[in-house]
Amino acid sequence: MKGCAFRVLLSLAGLAASIGAAFALLRSSPEGAAPLPVISIAAGLFAWIAALLAISAVKAWRERAAVIGGIAGEMPADGPAMIVGQIEAQGRLLDAPLSGKPCVAFTYEVYAMRGGTKSRSKVVCLDGIGLTACQIVTRTGSFRLLAVPELDCDDEPLDVGLAVARANARIPTLPPAPPRSLGSRPNIEAQWNDDDGEFLRESHHTDDEVNAEDHRFVERLIEPGARVCVVGQFSSARRAMVANPDDWAKVTRIMKGDPDAIARRLAGSVVRRGIGGLVFGALAIAIVAVHVMPRAVQ
């Protein structure tokens, strides 16, 4: 919790510093078409967005380098790392709740969109996440997965009729979700801090039956034998990807698919974020230039 709160505060401090720097830079210039506070906020905001995009581009570049290293068979070191290989179950295979397919990990959600065209909101009916004990087999050996991951993969194609039937059969068997005041994701801290390699959390938010007309069904899963890239915190002592209880913002993530394709996707992400950073940086510079231009003309 502390780590994530610190990141939020750091981000807000960066935004405030960016706006403050823009104000300090422009306050000696004459008033332009817009008031100085408005110009400072706009320039600072665009500069802050440009900085965030640049940081995310660097992160994507590092992940790409880690994927390439994993493909080459480099041994991961303690701390932030990526493991590239094939995932295999060590425990009992799970049945994906909506499709019934065997898997080592799943997430799912059944929800409806309520409200009018201007104020629609998402109402979750039931959701869950599951993980069985598993390991990632790589060129340098096998490593356990001892953290509950986020699944970075496409939604599973579903037979809607089967999904409706399985969801309605599941609702009476699931515990109710805790009050919203405790968070929109039930028992989330237990999920972030779990490190024994097995986890199951499912809950329902309503006793009403769901149907294909009003509800949407989303499921993601990792099949046994799938090729994956696992991003997270590595422990050489435990020879595993482990949870980071001191900073739940640093979640473990599984990217499913061919590692070469993932590396190409990350390279594309670097380019897109880099271009976005340049665009927002140019906008910030343009705002400053337009504001100080009248003085230069005089």
C-alpha cells in the first residue's frame, strides 16, 4: 500500500512541479490572450503528460530488452525481472468458470451497463481470479510462480449460451462481495500479498440471474503449456517470481504468446509512446512560445 501511495503522491508532485515551473518561466512575460494561471496549467499539464509517456516508453524498452534476454536464455537476477518460457501446472488444473476449459490461471467478470446514453455505469454481477501451483520452464531451468498475476492476453472466445448457464449455476455457490466501502475488488490485498502459488477468489454482487441480452461475459485464461513472458519480482533464493507486499503497484504480469511477437509488440509500444511524448512536449513548447511571442514582437 505504501509503495502505491508514494507513486501517486510522486506523480501529483511531478504535475505540481511542472505547472509551477511553467508559471515561474512565464510570469515575467506580459499577459497574453489567456490569463497566466490558465497558460501555466495547460503548459505544465502537457509537459507532465509528455514526461509520463517518455517514462512509459523507457519501461516498454526495458521490457523488450528483458524479453530478448529471456529468449536468449539469460538467468534472471534478484529484483525486477522477466522470465520467458512455457508454463506448466504443478498442482491440479483449474476449470475456467465461463468456458470450462482447463487452465493454470484465469480471471473473469460478468457485468451489465446501466443508465442512459450520457451516464452509463458498469455494474458487476460476479467476478473472480484463480491460480494453481505452476512453474515456468525456460532454457536456464524451471522457476515457480509464487505471486497472483495479472493476465495480459486477449479475452477468451466464449460460447455465450454456455457462459450464461455456467454463470447462473455459479451464483448460488459463491460468497457475496464485501461492502463497496472496503474496495471495488474484494480481498484485493490478500491477492497482492499471496505468495504460495495457489489462489482462488470468486464472489457475486447480486443474486439475480444473468442473461445474454443484458450482460457481458469476459474471461481470460492461461492454458497449461502456453508460451509466456512473466514480469515481476524475482527471488533467486526461492527460485521464483514472488509477490511484493511492500508495493502492490508492482504487480506480477503474464503476457501470453510467442516471445518474438511480444518483443515486436513492445517495440511498437515504445514508438507510439515516444511519438506521443514528442507531440505533448511540442504542445507545451507551443503554448509557451505563443504566450511569450507578443513580447518578442514588441
